[in-house]
Amino acid sequence: MVRIINEPTAAALAYGFGKKIDRTVAVYDLGGGTFDISIMEISSEGVFKVVSTAGDTLLGGEDFDQRLLQWLVEGFKTQHDIDLRSDRMALQRLKDASEKAKCELSYLEETEVNLPFIISSRRNEALHLQAVISRQKLEELTEDLIERTLEITQGAIEEAGMSKDEIEDIILVGGMTRMVKVQRRVAEFFGREPCQGVNPDEVVALGAAIQGYTLFEQEADMVLLDVTPHTLGIMVAGGYFEELIPQNTTVPTFRSKIFTTIRDHQTAVKLMVLQGESERAAENEPLGEFILTGLRSAPAGQVEVEVTFEINADGIVSVHAKDLETGKSQSITVTASSSLAPDELDRMILEASQDAPVKRDDEAVRGLRQEAMSLIREMESLVKKAKGRANHTWNEDTLRRARAALERVQDALRVGDADRLGDELATLKRACTMIEASLEPSA
């Protein structure tokens, strides 16, 4: 392996290599399982620069197949009162037939789905599935999926600081771009027809071959500047996501931040590496985790840990954590993203949050942090006591205000704003007082 490049970038290389042109292009890549959009600038000097990139890893041709499959299943159920999804063999035949029909409708106005002996009736009679679907019907079933790709495209253009009028060429990549409705909506969105001289099935392979050739031959007349497609960072105390490398940062790159321990005499920190755009760690995608052990025993906030993210030209992410006083370090290389069930991810987030680091405080915040952590523990204890009482005078509005105050304090801790933290702590104290008062026996 010489270098890894993403598919839209490879497509742009195939389009612009050797042409000596100055163009701003959008690469719209709708494949079988994912959607990607890249905004790129190509210069006559051979510089290919990715300005912004976005996408959806859960949106692709399989979703179009699923819409058609669902339509067939519902039609059969209406006719025979049998759900074909309950039979694995029938379901597989339906998946294959749906994909075939979708492809045929790229060049036909209508096609027939004919599956004899698809299942047996309750009387052991052989039943057949036969349906005619038009291109118009498929477009109706999948219209929202196409519009979703254009919403993401609009976001990528805005992230690049451009308007649609500044996009001079549109390159279509992936088998789904052969769908007539996709081509029509992309043309309407940009106000111009996509390039017709690019084969959507071959352009990625051709671009990868060009990149490999230029690297092997050490050609100096082509430079590729790629970006990271997602924001990268770690989880910090409170279940928050702390950004280290923003989305669309040119690679290779590295960034460092200093964090501290959250508990007294904490001798280890757990680093959960995430990618995504949400402030909540649980709403982002986990890439890996590791533990830095052997920290010196000290009060919370006094042990400083430097966390460094490094991304090479291939997009491979390495994360390093180092105790600044002892020099003890640990690292991880992210080779692939994980696919976890929601309950498994929740468990990982909960476990990691107990030993997660926090951002390094200035002197003003350091003292307030100790008071805040004490109040948070007190609030959690009071709420448990109140919920355990059969007869208590407090109400749901009291609990709602207390929870809101607690969240604001946690957010202020994450940001490290001393003035805001002082104000929110005062509110949290009042909330604690209200719950304590509600727990006192009435006269």
C-alpha cells in the first residue's frame, strides 16, 4: 500500500489530471451503501485541493432497494395477508428482485417483478408474486432519500464558504447516479448538467490508478491536499465530546490539548476516541479507547495529561496521551471505525466517563471545580432520597429545575468559564436547598 484516498477525491483526479484547468468541482458520490460529497478546487498547476467534504454512511443504493422491497411486501400482504419478511428465503429473493428492478428502471419506464412459488399459503398452496412497477413509482418511493443527499450537499457547499453558482462542474460517481431522478435533481439543484464524459463506475478506480502512478514515478506536477471528513476528539467528564481536530482540516495534521484528572488520587485516565459533530459523546461514533495508567496520586485537577491527535496523508489517526510530569505515555492507532449496538455504546460511554479527563483549568476555575463536584454529588444524593420517599412535598417542576441547573453546571465545567460557573453554582445551591426543604418532615 502506498497511500489511501477517498472515492470522491479519486474521481476528481480522474476528471482533472493532465487537463491544465482551473475549476471548482463538486463530486457527488452515491454508491451502494454510502453517500459522499466533496467540494474541490483544481488548479492548472496540478494542485487538487479538497475544500470540504460531507456524507452519510447510512444512505445508499441499499436504501433504495429497501423502499422497493417494502412496497412489494405490502402489496403481497394486502393480497394474501402474509408478510413475506417472516420467511428468510422469500426475503432474500425479494432483495435480489428489488435490486434488479431498480437497475432496470434506470433505462426502462417500467419493469415486472415475477417470483413464482415465493411462499406457501396456510393451506399449503403455492403463492406467486407478480407486480409491475414504473419508474415514476420508484421515484415517488425514494424521493426523500434523494432530497436528503441534496441537503448534505448544501451543507458541504456552505462549509466550503461558497455558493452553488461557484461550482463549475459536477462529477457523478457510483451506480445510483445512473438513476434518472438522481441526475435530474442534481442538475436542478446546481442549475447545470453534470459532466457526461465521466463513467460513474470506473472513475474512482481510474483516479486511484493515477494517484498510484504519480507516487510511484515521483511526479512533481501533481499535489493532492485532502481533508478529514469528520471532527475528531475525545470524551471528557460529563459525557461531553471535546474537539481536537475540526472537520475539513487539511491532512496531514496534528493537534494537542492538555487535560487534567477529575477525581482525587486518580492514577489512570480512560481515553475514548470519537468522531462526529455532536457535543454529546454518546451521539458520536466511537473509534477506539485506551487507558493511560501510572499517573501520580494527587488532588483532582493537579495531574496534567497532554492528548495529541495526528492524522497522516492516508487519513490514519493516531492518538497519544502523556503525563507531562512523569513523561509516561500511551497511544492507539485507529485503523477502522467500530459498529456498536446502542446499548453497547451506552455501556462504553458510562464506563469511560468515570475515568475520563477534563480540560485543564485556569486558577479561577480550579477552586470552583472542587465546589461544583461536591455539589453535583450532593444533588444526585438528594434526588435519590426524594424519589425513594412515598410522601414528599416536592413536585416534578422542582426536579426539572434541579436537573436543568445540574446540566448547566456540567456544561460550564466543560467550557471552563469561571464567571458562568460561579453563577450556575449559585443556582445549583438554591436547587439543593429546595429539595432539602421538601424532604424535611412537615409540622
